[in-house]
Amino acid sequence: MVAAKMAGLDVSAIELEAHALAGGDPRGVVQALIAARHEGLDMPFEAAARFDLAGRDPLREVEKEPARRRGAVWSRRGGPAPAEHQRLRGTSPWIRFS
């Protein structure tokens, strides 16, 4: 939680606790979010948590993201949003990308 706040991430203690209770690794998720921000990727907490709970390492997913996708928008379902949906970014935080 301290690392998330120091990095300026918008992650609450409730989200981290819920992720831990679901069997996830909150520390790994926070590290992935910090790495994504450092790489210029906009990755929401939900996407990183979904990677973690699916048994995939969210930090590795950030590292695998090619340089051509820098600045890409991540969908709440986990993974880069399709290019046609990236233009919708900012219209509503609850848009479901398919």
C-alpha cells in the first residue's frame, strides 16, 4: 500500500485486501502497475488483478507489451483495448470493451 501511494497510484486498501482474500498477490499487482506507469501504459488495477487471479504474472505481461503499444489503453477485462475503442477513452470510466 505504501509503494502504491508513493508511486501515485489510485489503489485503495479495500481493493488490495479484496484481491488478497481472493487468493491474489497484491504486492505483485502493485509492482506491475508501477512498471506499467513507468513504461507509459495506462493499466487499471482491475486488469492487473485479473491477470494475477488467472495465474499469469502481471509484471511479466507489462514487460511483454511491445514498444509499439506504448501509450495504449488497457481494457477492464485485462489486455490492450482494440484500437477502435481507444478513442472512447475518457468518455466514461465504465465503458465495457469487447
